[in-house]
Amino acid sequence: MPRRAARVLLIDAEGRVLLLRGFDPGRPGSRYWYTIGGGLQPGEDAAQGAARELLEETGLRVAPEQLGEPLFSDVAEFPYEGLWYRQRQDFYLLRVTAYDVPHDWVAGVGGDEHTIDEYRWWSVDDLAATDEKVYPPDLADTLRQILGQAECEGDRGESA
């Protein structure tokens, strides 16, 4: 099924990205981490959808124009509740000094957000080292580019 979506890379002052952990109701045993965002509603542009999803999933309210232009776009293919999706998605960058998702937020979200069971701020190093499923899979490399960090492997003062 074709689908349009908008996503937000919410990055704090420490250079960490906020990810959500969720599951597919059709496969409740599988867990994965993903960026804030989701499908666009009819008549909604990508910035409006990104701002709405940010509010629905984290409680953080921003005006769509605060998100600026998309940082990049990609296409993701994935199953969800027994259907296969081909999702064209725009990614927006939003920097915050800090943000704590309200403790009662998960219990209060409805709709498709009922599949969110955890929130976590991830550093680039944490993302690069994890064995957990993270979407998009190249998020650590993408964040390195955004944050202007060089790949650290091989640069740790090794001597010959």
C-alpha cells in the first residue's frame, strides 16, 4: 500500500535523538525503535503531519513552520498489521535544549500510538553499538552527518 509520512529527528543539546519503541499489533512479540512520525492525514502537508505526530507521540507542540524544510526524504517498505506498506517519508530536524516526555504520556495516547511502550534518548554511539532493531537502519550514520561527527573507528590513537 502506498503511504505518505512525515518524521521528526528530535535532537537535544547533547546530540541525542529521541526514539520511540513500539511493536506491530500483528506481531506483538517484536519490538523496534523508530523516529517520531507517521502517516499523513488527508489534506495535510508533510510539515503539518510532522508537527501533529510530534504532539501525538510526545506531547511536544510546535508550529509546522518551526520545522522548516525537510532535511531529507526516503522510501521505506515494511509490514504492519498484515499489510505491506511502501512509505515515502520526509524527515524534519528539530533541536531542543532538553525535553522529557511526560510520565503519563504513554498511558494517555490513543489511536495507533497505543503501540508505543518506551521512549529513549539515543547517542550516535549507542545507536551504532546496539543489537536492537532501529528504523531507519542507517540512523547512526545519518546523525553523524547531521551533527558533523566523523566516524571514530580507527581514530583512537592506535599505534603501529
